[in-house]
Amino acid sequence: MLIEHMPVRATDRCLDLGCGYGPIGLHMAAEAREGHADLIDKDFVAIDYSQRNAASHGLDNCRAFLSNGFSHIAPDARYDLIATNLPAKAGNELYYLYFYDALARMAPGARFYIVTISGLRKFIQRSFVEVFGNYQKLKQGSTYTVAMAELPPS
């Protein structure tokens, strides 16, 4: 559902936060052929599968590496597109850490996309407005909601 509602530009610098085996990040890499995609996860098995999947699809414009949240992302790294499917039970404090860390690494005009269980949509709306200054609900299904925030261009 997230992939269907997340446009990726050819030159985007992308980040998949909590990539798992890589479907979101690999999609971003495939669409951003003139850009790149970083796929991060705290689980080394997930990173191994992401790397294998990228290689099997010939995606040489992406890399997957271990990072607990943004802990191994350079402080000066900037992304045009950050996407995540955060676990529902991560807790509000951890969500806020991820959102503020994402904000610090977003380029002007960057977009942040999230898919969560629909029960979290009001919290996501409030926190996006607080952190990013805006919120757009893109799709709400019976179980999941896709939302995004966008920074103003420079």
C-alpha cells in the first residue's frame, strides 16, 4: 500500500528506515535510477536479505547497512525521500525520536512517508504537524493508513 502511494523521482536520494528484506527500499532504488537508496535496519539478517535482493535485481544504486534508527547515518546526510513501516508497538517516544532524526536529515522539499496501523493515524497526524509542520493522509484502509509530510523547498 505504501509503494502504491509514494511517488519516487528519478534523482531522489532515498532512505528506507527499518527495511526488513527490502521491498520498499528496493522499489525506491528501482525508481530513482539517477539517485540512490540507503536501506537500514537493526537486524543483520534483514540487511543480508536486502543486500541479496538488491544484487538479484541488479540494483547497484542502493546499499543496505546496519543502523539502530539513525545511529549510523552521517549527521550531514540529506535525503529527498524517507519511507518507513514502523512497528505499531514501538511506542510514542521512539516514534518521536525517529521523526526528529528524519527531520534533521531531510533536504529542502523532502518527503517523509509512513504506513502504520489505522489505529495510530490520529497520533501520526498530531505528531507530523508538530514535527514537520504538516500532514497528508494518502490512503486509509481497514487495517493500515499511509501518510506523508513534506518540507518546504528552499
